[in-house]
Amino acid sequence: MKKGMDEKCSLPLHQPAADAARWRQKPRKSRALRFLALGCLGFIAFAQWKQLSLSRAPAPNHDATVHGLSAQRLQDNLATCNALQKKPRDPIGAGRERNARFIDGHAPTLITNATVWVGEPAAGTPPEAARKGVGFHWIKADVYVEHGLVKKLEPSIARSAVAADTLVFNAHGRPLTAGIIDMHSHAGVGSLPALWGNDDTNEMASDITPYVRSIDGLQPNDPQIHVIKSGGVTTSLVLPGSANNMGGEAYVFKHAVGKPDGRNETSAADMLADPDRNWRFMKMACGENPKRVYGKPGKAGPTSRLGESWEFRKAFEAATKLVREQDDWCDAAASSGVHSMKSYLPQELRWESLGALLRGQVHLNTHCYTIPDLEAFIGHTNEFKFKIRAFHHAHQTYLVPEILKRAYGGDPPASAIFADNMWYKEEAYTASEYAGKILYDNGLTPIFVSDNPVLNAQHVLFEAAKGYKYGLPYHAALAAVTTGPAERLGFGERLGKIKPGFDADIVVWDSDPLSVGAAPVQVWIDGTAQFDDPVELKKPRVELIVPDESLSKIPEGPVWMDEVVFTGVATVLLKSEVKDVASKNTVVLSKGKVTCIGACEAELQAASKTNTPIINLNNGYLTESFTAFGSKIGLNAIDAEDDTDNGPSGTSFTRAEDGLALDTKKTNVAHSYGVTKAISAPKLNHGNTHHGTSVGFFTGAKSALSKNAIFASDAAVHYTLDTSAKSPSTSAAISNLRHKLLTAATTNATDPYSETAHLHAVLNGSLPLVLTVHSADTIATILKVKSAVESATSSTLRLVLLGAAEAHLLATELAAARVGVVLAPLLSYATTWDQRRALTGAPLTNGTGVDVLLDAGVVVGVGLEEDWLVRDLGLLAGWVWANGEGRVGEKEALSLPAWPPPYYGRGQYSISPTTTAYNRQPPKSSRTTMPIISAPSTGKGGNLW
Ligand SMILES: *[C@@H]1O[C@H](CO)[C@@H](O)[C@H](O)[C@H]1NC(C)=O
Ligand SMILES: *[C@@H]1O[C@H](CO)[C@@H](O)[C@H](O)[C@H]1NC(C)=O
Ligand SMILES: *[C@@H]1O[C@H](CO)[C@@H](O)[C@H](O)[C@H]1NC(C)=O
Ligand SMILES: *[C@@H]1O[C@H](CO)[C@@H](O)[C@H](O)[C@H]1NC(C)=O
Ligand SMILES: *[C@@H]1O[C@H](CO)[C@@H](O)[C@H](O)[C@H]1NC(C)=O
């Protein structure tokens, strides 16, 4: 702490502005002298306690100038002038003897036999070719790190050529990259699991708070900081939240915390990526959030985007005025001598950081989704002459590259985006999964971010993998989480590459970093290994992805065909194949049924005569289609817009079929990604809760009256028992459920659509009971309720748990009670208290919940926690497969996002398959063009109902 305190007393830019404080309050002399006596330490303690800046003591009289001012303070002001006029430059990389973050006593490390992604093209590659990916290669090399820096990158480094105490790590040929950089995180200020007491993301006292600092709320003990690092993320920009038009100062931190990670102490200052603080960082936000938060009765506004622009301009004007007054003072002091000045340097803590932005000392990152937000903000940059490094949540930037290029300073901002998270509010509705590719093709810079905890930053690299899948070139996808953010943060010479002179932030991966499920086997920060005993998944050695840009075209929508012949089929993963043939090159489908697999010569001949389409899949895959289970697909279009939403049912027991709304972006995207069926239940209150009966429907149906639109009018009975569903307590919610089940057994239902009628179906085993729950404690209680109800009513409940982050703790008991589990999300990251014991996977934990459940023999499915995940269902299945150490086969994994949900006895059901065909680039890359064909389903969807 001491270091931080000293800095606060001496660092010019953070100087508690003496004169600024004077206008706020004029301390009486005796009071001021008391503060002098207490000294700097007392000042800091008080200022931190009350967030007040107080005047330093007036100078003793003998120090006075002819104008009665303190000569010493005028000298200090002059020094401040120099600091104000400082133009930061990106800190140097090469040329350093040691990393400023290096702690003495750490031994050098030699990583041998690595396959290295340097992060830049081979020397001499022309820039235009490099932009297309020419000159980027994985190279075989050894890496030597010392004093927190990469010192050598050579084909082979002899043990004798390095210091005697060097630690050696054999990478066994695995891929090695620079540490991942997440340019938008709230880790540490919004600790997980989220609790009121640990949420310091937004200072909501006012819409304009450029003066607050995320470092003041950073909690180094947030467990999420380690979870994120276990995904190879070594550096994050921790921003204040986006409630405010001007949110405050942000900081770039590394994910090494305290002595166990090789640091001096557990302190936010010790986590700063650049201890010299060359650049400062700031967060602003436009659009829906500020008007929603401040446009309410009792708040001062803004209530519209119009008001937001005024709030911005008013604040920039105030800071501009301060900057001009300071410059005038500094010029006058320089030309006529500081002792002739009749006043002190004008300073005002409120506008100090914004002044620094106008002086070009701050890297600005602004959250703006829509065209009007982007255009207005670019206008502000030109009106007040400041630069912007990146727009965040920049979901519509792909539509307006030219607007970005109008930004002040001739340096268009990057677009910090998610790969495919959208639809959660109106401004996130017009997003495209191809945004990264389109931006890149327009000469702009896409960067993938987590907005942790919105996405789990542990898997921010998966966003880049999806960016690649959606057409961004391979090297640009990797750059989007390494060199891209490094450059935008002013760390272009230090972070993001494996080159001598760069910080030794390094990850060795268990597979290609852009493949599904890639996990680090070790992570180094400033040359120090971060995991003492990392869990390493047993994975078959997989070749690195060889990018195939022919697969980067934006595919057209799905095509429905009655008859089709696929050639070039590499893999068939259908539940029931016609027969096991050696060659599966050709597959013939007729009216939704596979009629031939193999050479199929007769069919091919017949097809060419009848003009049946023959489609070469070039290493294609055929799979069953998927089912989206547990989402709100079919019940809303935009999560936060009530008009588009079926709404919360509260404790009314309703049927989703009665609220079904089709032909939305959600249903259409689901359909075009091979998720041809969905089973959705009304929500109890928020988006991840369920109450009532779910409806099973075909996502391609245009209305509830379309032929075969609905395959299950009442698919299951749902209740919610998570933390949001206390009514009024968890014990009350459990009592209510037990009471309903027991009394239903002895109550006649007059209305066949009523809760009682559906509970009869639960009690006679014809409908599953699906309970949304995460906590292992609540799950334990549910198992007791199940057995109490079963023995009182002589029934057998088909119980399914949905959510189930902590189900792995009771895996054996769940298997014994024959309870199925649908994980939603598949990979919980303990966002809420009742998920806090979730397993986050290698290298921190030995597998995740799905692995433990499968080992115990529990029947498991993959559900959706949020609707945008519908594009990713196949990839999530791939994750279970890739990281499952052989627990499930590829075909079995693909059946996880499927219906029926995994209650026992499912073997008796079947649904006629809708087949989905993919172009897929072997081996196992995440890039597929999804899907090119959905053959029509036939009949009423089998004999399920
Ligand atoms: C770590 O602590 C030692 C001993 O207190 C100190 O000399 C050194 O400067 C510190 N290093 C860093 C990088 O903070
Ligand atoms: C590097 O590792 C690979 C995989 O284990 C191995 O086949 C190869 O022989 C190793 N190369 C060297 C130089 O040790
Ligand atoms: C339910 O209906 C049956 C048949 O009509 C009748 O015999 C029984 O008494 C009723 N039970 C109750 C609890 O009303
Ligand atoms: C179960 O109960 C439901 C609702 O009362 C009824 O419609 C259905 O026929 C019953 N099924 C069986 C197998 O008893
Ligand atoms: C992980 O768990 C599996 C299954 O229980 C076990 O076989 C394996 O030894 C464990 N691995 C480690 C590294 O603990």
C-alpha cells in the first residue's frame, strides 16, 4: 500500500488540487494546520474515507510573493504545468533490461519444443499481404524468459546457453501464444458470485462521473480473477460499468495476484500492467443505459439520446475551459516568471481526468451500439478534439465503417464486440455474427471482449474462435484477443507477441487456441508460472488448424429440399444410419429420411436424370438437428423489451403454447443453425426462470397454425427454485411445490389445461417435471421432496433439473434417484451465490459438471441459459466431446442438445430426424458453414406424444 500512497501524494496528475479544493470549501487555518500535522498519510486516509479532496496547508508567511501567494506552491504549480503538457508515448518493449513488474528472486524459464504463434508476420512481408494473413505461421521454437521478459525465441536454445538456475518446461510440441488480453472486463469491481456488497461496477450518484476510478473498487481477492486466468487471459482492461455517460477511469491489470502468483503483495497497484502509468484510460457510454438509469422520476436525466449528447457536450465544455485556463496560466508563468503570478494554477479535481483526455493523455473506450450513438459520439470527438481508441458493444459499427473513419485524429476506433451475443435489448438487436469479418474487410479492427461477467472472460478466446468460424481470417481472429487489444491499449511494444523485449506473458495450450475447448496447460505472467499443479486434459494430439478461407463466405439461409444427394461426406453422425458401410462418401435423403449411405451409385445416376440436387460437401458432416431446451425462443424477440415478450407469469400457472410468437430473429436463426426444434416455458420472473408448461415447436414454423408447427403442446411442467424464486423464502417455495404435488393427487381437475391437470400428468409419469435450480442444497431438498411425494402418491416422478450448476456435488445421489440434468449454462462460472461451487474446468479443476455427472451415470443434456447461445449448441456439444477425455463419443455429444430431455426411459421415444449438413473443415476446427441444408421433417414428429 505504501507505494500507492506515495503516488497519490506526489503524482502531478492526481495531485489533490489545492485551488480546486478552495472553491469547494475554505478550511479555517487551525483546521488546515491540523491536517498539515497529520501529514500525507492522514490526508490519504481521510480523503479515501470520504472521497474528499482537501487543501494543503497555506504556506508560512515568509514564503509569500509580492502578491501574497506561496512561492513554494507556485513552484509546485509550475511543475504541474510540465506534467499537464506531457504527451505520453507507448511504453517501450525492446531495450529494457528487465520488466518493471519483475520481482527479484524469480528464476528464468526455458520453454522447449513449443509451436509458437509470434503474433506478427515473417520479416519482410508487405503490409497488404500481411493483412490477408501472408507471413503468419506457427513456428517450432524454444522460448527463454528472464527478468519478466521474453529474451530469446530460437529454433533451439541449449541448456548450457542459459542461466544455471533456469526452470525448464517441455511444451511437447504444443501451441504457445502470448497471453490473451480482454479489453472489456469488470472483474474485480463486480466480483463473483455477485452480491450487493461486492458490486462496485457503476458509481450511480450522477450520470457524469469521469472523476471516479475503477482501481478504487478493485477487489484483488475476487476469485474470478483466477478463473479468467485459467482461460489464458493474462491482462484485462477493467472498466467502470456503462450506466453513466461518463463512467470514470479504467485500469489495465494483469491477472497475477499476491504472493502465490509471484507478486509482492495482494494489492491493486501491484496488478497494474504498467506500474509507470504512462497512459490513463477512461470509460464512457451512450445509448440505452444512461437514459434508462437516469431518465427516471427523481433522477436528473438524461431521458433520451438527445439529452445524453448534451450531457457529454456540457462536460467536455467544462473540461475544455479548465484546460484553456491552465494553459493560459502556464504560458504566463513561463513567460513572465512564476513569482509574478497573481493566482495559483487553476485546478479542479472534478474535471481533471477529462482535461487529461483532452490533452491526449487518456485512452478512451466508449460503449456505443447504434448508428445514432456512434455518429453523435464521433461528432463529439471532432467538436472537442479528442481521440477514441475503441467503441465497445459496437454492434452496429459493421454497418457504418465510414462514420468510424471520421473520428478525430485520423485513427479510426476499433470495435470491441462479442462474437454472437445479441438480442438482449433493442440496441443489441441489429447485430451480426459476421461483424468481425465485415469490419476487418473494411480495414477496421475487430476485438473480442467478454464484458465479464456478461460473458465468462475465461472463454474470451472462444469469442475469437467463433469470429474465425464466422469468416474472420485466422490470424485476425487471434489478433483480436492479442495484438489488437495490446495496440489499442498502448501496450503494442510489450504485450500480445512472443518476441524478445516483450513481457513474458505466455500460454501453452492443449490444442489449437481457435479450436473448441482449447485450454491452457500452463500460463506465465511476467515470466512466473501461475499454476502450481495445473490439471491437464488428456487430449488426442490434434493438428493445428490450416485456415481455409474458402469457407469464410457468409452463407445463405437454409434451403429446404425434399430430395437431395450429398457427396464428399466425411462423417455421418445420425442416430440411425442405414447400415454400417465402409465408405460414407455419398448420402441420399428423401423426404427427410436417409435412403442410402455409401457409394450409392444407382441413386447418383437416378439423381442426375431427375435433376435432384447433388451437393458436394467437401469433407462434410451430417448430424441430427438440435433442440433448444429451456430458452425463451418462441416467447420473445428482444429480452428487455416488454412489448416483444410474453412476459413474466409470476405465480400464475400458464402454458407456453398460449404465448407462442413465431417468425422472430430468434426462431429464424435457430432454424438456420440447425436447431430445428425448441422447447420453451413461460418465465417466472427473469429470463432464466420457468413456470408453467413448455411447448415443443418447430423453429421453422411461421405461425402456430402452420402445418406441424407444434410437436408437444405441453412438453413438461416447470417450476423454478433458484435464488430469484423465493416466495417468500426458499423453504416456502419448496413447501408450495410439495403441497401442490400432494394435493393434486386427491383433487379433481375440471379444466384440462389447469395446473392440477398437468400435475396429474406429472404424477402418472406422462409428463416430466422440470425444476430450474442451481444450489446443491436446494437439489438435496428436492430429492427428499421427490421421495416423499412418490411414497405418498405411489407415483414415479420423471424429474429433470435445469440449470444445475452445483448438481455435480450430488451426482451419485441424482443417478440413484434417476433424475436427469440439463446444464444451462453448460459451463457455469459461478455468477450467482447458488452456483458458487461450479467447476470451471482445466487447468483449475479436473473437468466440469458434465464430466462428473456422466461419470456417475447421470443422464445429461445441454440447455440454453440465454437465447443467443442457440447458434452455439453444436459447438457446446463439441466442447463436451473435446474436453471429455473420451467419456462421450462425437455422436453422443451431439445428442446432448436434443429432445427428449434426459429423463429415464427415453429410449421408447423417437422423433423423425431433421438432418443438418455442414461443410466442415477437417480436422475439428470451429469453422463450419452452418448449415447448408435442412431437409424437411416428415409427419407429426414421430410418436413422442
Ligand atoms: C517488491 O518488494 C521489494 C521488497 O519490499 C521491493 O524492494 C521491490 O521494489 C518490490 N518490487 C516491485 C516490482 O514492486
Ligand atoms: C517435440 O514434441 C513432439 C511431441 O511430443 C515430439 O514428437 C518431438 O520429437 C519433440 N521434439 C523435440 C525436438 O524434442
Ligand atoms: C373426483 O371425481 C370422481 C369421479 O367423478 C369422484 O368419484 C370423486 O369423489 C371426486 N373427488 C373429489 C376429491 O372431488
Ligand atoms: C395421466 O394424466 C393425464 C392428466 O390427467 C391424462 O390425460 C393421461 O391420460 C394420464 N396418462 C396415463 C398414462 O395415465
Ligand atoms: C480427474 O478425474 C478422473 C475421474 O475421476 C480421474 O480418473 C483422474 O485421475 C483425475 N485427474 C486428475 C489430474 O486429478
